[in-house]
Amino acid sequence: MQKTTTPHRLPARQLAAASSGNALEWFDWTIYATFSVYFATEFFPKGNDALALINTFATYALAFFFRPLGGVLLGRFADTRGRKPAMLLTIVLMAAGSIIIAVLPTFEQVGWLSPILLLLARVGQGLSLGGEASSTSVYLAEIAPADRRGRYSSFFYISTGSAVLVATVLGSVLSGVLDDAAMASWGWRVPFLMGGVIGLIGLWLRRAMPETELFHENKTAAQRVRNPLRVTLREHPRAVGQLLGFSMLSTLCYYTFFSALTPFAVSTRKADPEVVFLALSIATAVFIALQYPMGWAADRFGRKPQLLVWSGLTAVLIFPLSLLVTPALGNLVLVFTVGLALYTAMTSVAPALMSELFPTRLRALGIGAWYNLTVAVFGGTAPLLISALSEAGLPNVFFLYVTGAAVVAFLVILTLPETKGAELE
């Protein structure tokens, strides 16, 4: 594409359609974690609530590790069959999984068939999430004018943050309106049904999306590639290493602030859960609001300076911020807001940054495989790791671990070329 020289109008419907699947993915994953305490004994034998909850989270974690497989399979599908077909498939998989969970029979009704069906639904959603992350990232990057790719990319995490915020607020509202018996009986099914409705709306929006020009131009070349995963390592080892390096810190930031810090603040620092929720909600709103301005800044001043500020300040501040996690609302707002505001320097341009690493014929697969592997290894283990270290009386070790990841990311980012305004290969 040529650089824009006339006033530019964002394709709002196209951006909403592209982002809708991502919003559904994160809405569903958030409500599963939020409402699991209510439906755990619906799908697993009653009598040992702790064991039922552990099994429910084990199902959550197992599905999480299907993300890399989904990234490979659906990423290859997106490279050879099209970004649009892949995005239609991922939203169907996620919506179907959400509806299945909403109507699943309980353990008392069908025995062990109930948790088996739950696991299958979650596996389908795990595969979907792996494909959605890569397909949407690539689509947003490829439809954008070269000098506005950061701004288009920002819609990926605008949808993510909005979905997480809506899901957590919904959890708070339902648990406040319904008593525990109603929540355990049927209340937890409501958000999963809502997820199915969101999926249908997203599917309707996506049906009219145009395919990207870059895909059409490179479709034949992509189909000729044999052993594409091996090709990414053989022909683009530097890109793979760079993606792993900055994604490690990115996923640790996400799961530290959106997942791991909440139980840490409640269990280890004795903060009130409602106070922690309020602080995180305020910070999430800031996170959403900063995405587009930071995408604009990356288009104006470059990706590399922004990413160096993010990784450098995270290395310096993450440990001091951890010491400020106390029961006080002001401290918690400060910790969550500073951490997530810094993180927007990365999230606002993540789809653009990743897409600029690989050629079109390998782009969705390259992102899908290596980004999702990094998320599974480092992001998926973050809540478990901080909990285990806290139980061992070593909570500070986790934040030193994040500091080390930030140093690695800073060094990796130094090796990146500046791609502001560059045409995609």
C-alpha cells in the first residue's frame, strides 16, 4: 500500500469485525476463571470442593496448552486458505464451546461424561484461541496503511481489555444479585450463553469482511511451502528468537497484572478481594484508553523506542511495585495502573510488531506457533508459579524472575530493526 496523503478514515466495521473474535476469546476465558468456583462441583463429584476446583482449573490449564497446536494448524490454514476463513472458523469454535458449556449436563445427571464434555469444549476453545491470536494480528496488520499499522493494531488489545473488564464486572454483578445457591444452580450458565450470543454477532460481522490483498498476492507461494514450521526456523531463526524474547516478557506482564497479582494480593498481602477488583478495574480502563494513543505514538515516533521504554522501566519498577502491594486501595491502584500503563507500549503495537517479523507466506503460522508456545510456557505458568513461591515464603523471587525477563526483552529489542512506516514483506 502507498502511504496515506489524504485524511484517513478508520474502517470501523472492519476493525470491529476483526476484533470481535478476540473479544469473545478473552471474555470466555475470563468468565471460566471467574465462575469456576460456582460450577466446579457441577461437573466433578461433590463432597470435596477443593478437589473439584483443582480439577476444574486443571481442565483450564490443559486447554491452555492446546494454544500452540491451534496456532500451528489454524495459522497454516490462514496462510494457505485465507485470513477470513480462519477467523470465521476460530469464532465458530469459541462460540460453540461457550454454548456447549452453558448447556452441559451435570455430574449428577450423566456422571463422568460431564467433565469429559467440559474438557472437549475447552480443548476446542484452546485450539481456537491459538488460531485467533495469529489470524487477527495478521489481518489487522495487513489491512492497515503502512504509516498507520500501529493504530490499527491497537484494536487487538482494545477488544481484549474491554472483554476482560466486562467479564469481571459481570461476575461482580451476578454474584452480588444472586445468592450462592442460585449461582451454583444456574447463574454461572448466563455468561456462557452471553458468550455464544457475542460469537453469533461476531460471526455476522465477519461474514462480510474482505480478504487482505497481501494474502491474495502470496496465496500460491504459501501453498508451495513444505514443512512450514521448519522453514520458519531455517530461514527466519532471528525472527523466531526475537519473537520468543519479547513475547516472554509480554505474556508475563499480562498474566502478572491480570491474573497472578489478584490472588497474591488477597492471599499473601491480605487485601480485600473487592478492593483488589476495584483497583484492577480502574487500571484496566486506563489500559484500554491508552491503546490507540500508544499505537499512534508508535506510528509517529517508532516501535523500538517505545518498546525499549516498556522493557527498561519494567525491569526497574516491577520489584518496587511488588512491595507496594498492600491492602490499601491507593497502593493497589498505583501498582496496577503503572504496570498496565507501561504494558500498553507493547500491546498497542504487538500485532504490527509480530507481523513485521515474517513474510506473508509464513506470517500466520510463524506468529501462531512461536507466540502461542511462549504464552503457554511462560504465561500459563505465571499464576501457579507466584502461588507456589508465596506458599514457600519466597514471593519476591517471582518478581525477580519478571525482572530477568524484562532484561532479556530489552536486549532482544535492541536487535530489532525500526519498522515504522515500512511495507510488509
